[in-house]
Amino acid sequence: EVVWERNTVWRDMIANERMVNAVGVQSPDLETMPGQPVGVLKPRRITNTQKQLLRICACTALFAVAWAVPLFDGAEQQRCWAMLIYVSLLWATESLPLHVTAMLVPLLTVMLGVMRSPTKTHSQLGAGDASKAVFSAMFSSVIMLLLGGFALAAALSKHDIARIIASWVLAKAGSNPRTVLLANMLVATFASMWISNVAAPVLCFSLIRPILRTLPANSTFAPCLIIGIALASNVGGMASPISSPQNIIAINTMFPTPSWFQWFAVSIPVCIACDLGIWLLLLLVYRPNKTTPAIHQARFTSERLTRRQIYVCIVTIATILLWCFESSLSFIFGDMGIVAVIPLVLLFGFPKVLSKEDFNNFLWTVVMLAMGGIALGRAVDSSGLLHELATHIEHV
């Protein structure tokens, strides 16, 4: 508990430090050079703000070029192409924060008039109808799935359920470095399926600290174990539909929508194969058994689950089962996004499970980024640009 709380506080301190650095305190443009008499000044340097403005201007210039060079017959398609280039460049160069660029998408979509009527005439939508269309697309079942996944991850992490499960697994791993490495990687992958792939390695690192403290000075097992956990956490980001936002967006785009069983049938074998490949590569590069014949076996102290922890487990398992059988229960819920409302109500409505502060700590920047991506996809589809690009690719 002490180690877990210490790592949590440390992570919060790092986040606060990054927020302070993000303010971007600039030094004066002209300063006296060290060791030189007064009056000899440093040459003027470009500040971070000026670099940002230069990147924005360059992206805007390319946006104007993409608009001016005719590549498509339809006016909506040409404008949408220019908007797609502009937004992609802003995201790639991070001239603006990613979520700010995402919020810019509906503004550009309406002002540039890229939305067309879904009828056969394909006439351009007016500003009012385009606004309703783009906003209705942004808040969809994808966003509710994100929020439901965030709620489950917050509850599992806050009430130490993920830590208890991980500790039990690692206690069964034994003292062989190869087995311990593989067990930690599988725990990191499993944790990343339900909590974020940022919180999962923090959890695993707090559990392996007793192992790291007992290693010999010349041991190569420490870097091998740390890299293995980091890579396995990334692998876990594709294991379940709620482990990463891109998974939810992909499911929402596919027609017919795949069930959770279908997703698991593909993702879990792929993740296991990736973990085994990473494990073999790490053993080949670091050869931990040569420098560390045996390690101190982790201990698991059994503890009685509280009523609140049992409640969180029941809500989590019930929600996952409803997601898995959603196709059979569509006549009741209609969509997986409606199922995601259940954990939000049960976890935030029950006293002391999740609080308002936990809700405020959701990754809202990720939510806005997903909403912007959905709006951009809707604009590309509505303008006819998607059909034109697919036709060009097909002919090539």
C-alpha cells in the first residue's frame, strides 16, 4: 500500500511539474553574454511561441495550396481535401494541442460547407443542418464506451483490485528469471486491457520494486524486466475494445459491428503471440539467466475483499458480459453505448465508489480527440471525398 501510494503521488508530482513547464516561461530576447563586457549581447533566439506561430503559418499556407490546386470536380470534395490536409498537419506537427485541433474540426466543417445532403441530390447542407449533423456524429456510442471504460478503469485502480490480482499472479511465478519475466509481461498486458496502458506499467513497476532491490550489481534482469513490462503494456492496448480509443472507433466504423467475442477471438491470440515474441527477443538480447540464476520470489498476502471491492468486481464482470452478449440483447439495449451507461450510474451513484473528482480526472483530452476524429470522418464521408479517394486507389 505504501509503495502504491508513493508511486501515485510521484506520478501526480511529475504531472504538476509538466503543467508548470507547459506555461513556457521565456527568457529575454537579448541577454548579456557570460564573460563579455556589458553591451555585448546574445543574438536574438526564436522563442517557443514564435516556433509555434511559424508552424501554424506553414500549415495554413499548405492548406491554402491544397484548396487552390484543383484535384476534385466537386467543390465540397476540394474543400474537404484541404481541411483534411490542414487538420492532419496540425496534428502531426502539434502546432496546437491535439484536443484543440480536434475541437477545430466541427468549426471548419461548418464554415467551409463540406457537408452534403444524404439524399440523391447531394446538395450542400446549410450551416444549421451541417451543425446538427456534425454534432450528432460527435457524441455517439463511441464516446459513451470511452466513458464507461474510464469508469471501470478508475474503479479497479482506486480500490486496488488490479493490484491484488497482479500480486497473486506474480506470487505464483516462482524464482526463475524467465518465468518471472513472462509472468510480469502477461500481467501488464492483462492490466492494460481494463485500465490504461499508462497506469498498467505504474502498477507493475510498484510490484517489482522488491525484486529489483535484491538483484546483483551486474544483473541484466532489471532492464530486461522493465522493457518487457513497457512493451507488454503497449500490446495490451489492443487486447480489448475499451483498452484504447482507436479500438472503439474501429468497431464503430465496421459494418456489421463485431461483437466482443469476435474481437477477443482475433486480439487475444495476436497479443499472446506478440508477448511471446517480445519475451524471446529479450531473453536473446539480455540473457538474464546468466547474470541472475534465481531471484527473490514475490509474496502474496491474502486479504479479505471489502464489500466495496466485491461490488466493483460484480459491476465490472456484469458490464463486460453485457458487452460480450450485446448482439443477442440488442432488442433491449440497442447499442453498446447504452450498456456503458450502466457502470457510470452504478459506480458514481453508489456512495464512495467513485466521486466527482474521479469523474473530473477522466482523460477528457482523449475524449475530445476522439470526437474530433469522428467529426472529421463524418465530413470526409458526407462530402464524397471518401468515395473519390477509394475510386482513385481502386484504379491505381
